[in-house]
Amino acid sequence: MAVTTGSLNYAIAPIFISLYKNEETENLRTLANSIFNLLLLIFLGLAAIQVIYSNQILGVILPGFEGENLNVLIYFFRVQSVLSIFTVLTSVFLALNYAIGKLYKTIYIPIIAQTLQLLFVIAFYERFKIDALLFGLMINQIAVFVLYAINFIPHYRFSISFNSEFRDSIRKILPLMFSASFSKSNLVVDRYFSSQLSAGSLTLIQYGQKIITVCSSILNRGISIVTLRSFSIEKDNPREFLQKFMLSYRAMIFMVVPITFLILMYTYDVLSLILISDKIDTSQIGGLRNVILCLVGVFIGGNLTSIIVNAFYAKGLTAIVSKVTVIVQSIGIVLKIILFFKVGFYGLPIAFSIASLFNAFVFLVLLKKHVCNYPSIEFLGYFGKVIMISIGSLAIPFLIDQLELIPDMIIKLVVSIPLFLILYSFISFHVEKEISRYIWEKVTFKA
């Protein structure tokens, strides 16, 4: 599908939040139904095209597949095309949950769906083999759709009202649909390069991206989810908006920096203890570690950008987000091509990281011009402050590692990682009280 759940959610959630805040319940219901029904009609048509012309589409974007492998890919592609309808429509219900403050649902519903998916695959893999993975994905996406939608079903009407709120929503959605479509062309480039790699190299990149995605989702399930609603509520109050943005962005930096240090220090040791699959053995652990380190920029840039773009979405500046996405991804495509042929296999993850960091930098520059006049020097100073806290917290674990005081790898990890986190928390609570207490209150549900 040429659009993502996140893009649609970010475009329409601020409008839903504004209507809910002003107690315009009927307008909110009408707008949600209109957007849902329009998306349903559009993406039913797109899914039909993808199902009918799947052979021709895949022949263009995945030239490395043929024969029986291509037939299997067509089968999966067609099923995913239909499932994507549920994924896209979920964005409307996700935005509604944001609007009414049911943020906890955005955390536990995906966990329930993923648990159902995992249990199905474990229980039926022997019977269905690779099809069990597809059926598990179907269960996941349909479960997410149903669980998000269940409270809103009584309010559903098949109607489209072309009022001012609807037209405003469409103006904000269209730029993101365009940029998301361009993102798909970027994925085509990635798939083309993947088809040129050996199976082992492709597996390393895939697992490296999955590990970085998991690390990022831990943070995105927290701060970045909450900020969209809080920014939207204060979008017409410049002073409060700036305060909330500064607090949220500093909190993200506060968590991104130490996790980055942990990734840099302990990735190899952790991977050495994990048998990920039959496709990766101990001889490939070093290669996977290198891929993950090359993708650290994706972790840093992606998480920092998630806070910044929420400020743009809250202000309704989706056109800027769309333009930046297209420009940065165009640069990223060129960078991938150059680095792939210059550096080889590792050129792809390096290009991902550079593009992600550059994306965060561009949004940060535009934020000052179009959204809020934040203090740039304070930003840089805070980065340096958190880096110094992380270095200080790492001193004792680093000595333990270098002096080989604990020869057993498992015991060393059990001691070193918690010790780093304890030292980081202790130093932060005394040196950076505001953010550490802010995060503690959020974790313990005191605020």
C-alpha cells in the first residue's frame, strides 16, 4: 500500500483531538466516518489492482525472483495487498484513540496481536510450514483492526460528508500519501539491492534492521506516542507548546544516548549468547554486529525525528513533512547507490544511518523556522551533558570488561549492563533532576 498507518494517523489525529477538546462530538463522528469510508473505497480499488496485476508489478520491482520462488512471492503479495486494507483503516481508529486519550490501548493492543501471532506460528508451524507465518500475520493485522475498532462500531455510518473539517483533513492527508508513495519507491530500490546480495548478506541486513527496530519501538511506544496528543492540545499556546516540546525532546535524548552506548559496547556479547535462527550461526555474529553498528544512526535519527515531526503534525504542517521526506529519501537513494558500489554490502546500512541523521537535522532546522523558536545552544549543551553522564556511568563496566575481572560472558553481561543503568540513573537523578524525575513519574504513572 502506498501509505502507512502512521502517516494517516499523524495527519488526522490533531484534527480529531481538536474536535474532541472542543466537545464537538457529532462533528468528530461525521469526520471519522467520512475519512474511514473514503479510505475504504480508495484502498479496495488499489488492492484489486495489486491482486490483478501482481505478476507484472513484482516482475518490475523484484527482478531477482523467478520460477517457483516468484509464484510463492505473488501469493504472499496478493494476500498482503488485501491485509493492507485493514492496516490503513486502522489508522482512523488509532487516531480516535489518541483523541479521546486512550493512549494505553496503543501499547497493549499491538502486544496482544503479536502474542496471538506468535502463539499461532508456534502451534501450527509443523502443519502449515511457511504458510503459518502468513496466517500469523493475518491474525495480527486483523486482531489489531478489530481491537481498535470495537468501541467505535456503534458509531459507524456509511456516509461521506464533504464539510470543512473533511476538506481540511484531506489537504493534510494528501501530502503524506504522496511522500509515503515515494517511500515505497525507496523500498523498491532497497529490494533491488537485496536481490543482488547473497542470502547470507541479506539475512544479516534483515536481522540488523529488526533489532534496531525493536530498540526504537521501545522508545516510540512511550514518549513519541504521548507527544502527538500533548502537542495537539497546546498547538494554539506558543509558550506551553515550546515547553512541552523541550521537555519531550530532552527526555528522548536522555534515553537515546545511553541505549546507544549499550548498543556500541555490548552488541557482540549479547548476540553471541543468542541463536537467532538456522540462517545465522556463530561465524556470522561479527557481521551482524557490524550491520547493527552501521545502523545506529537509524536508531538515533529515527527516535529524535519522531518527536520533531509530531510538532509539525500537531500544527497541521503535513506538507512540510512530505517535502522533507521526499527530498531526504531522494538523497538517500543516491547515497545508497554510491555507497553500495563504493563500499559494498555495508554501504546500505551506512546509507540508511546517514539519511536518518540528516533527516533529523533538516527537521530540526525547519522546526525553528516554522513551528517554535527553541534555544539551539541549549539543545547542543544538553546532548553534551547526557553524553558525559553516559561516559561516566560506563567507566566501571568498561574497566570490568577491559581487565577481564569477570571471565564468564553471561555473568559479565548480567553485572555490567544493570550496573551501567544503575550508575546512569543515580548520576542523572543528581545532575539532571528534571528529566529523570519526569521519566520516573511517567513510568510509575504518577503523572
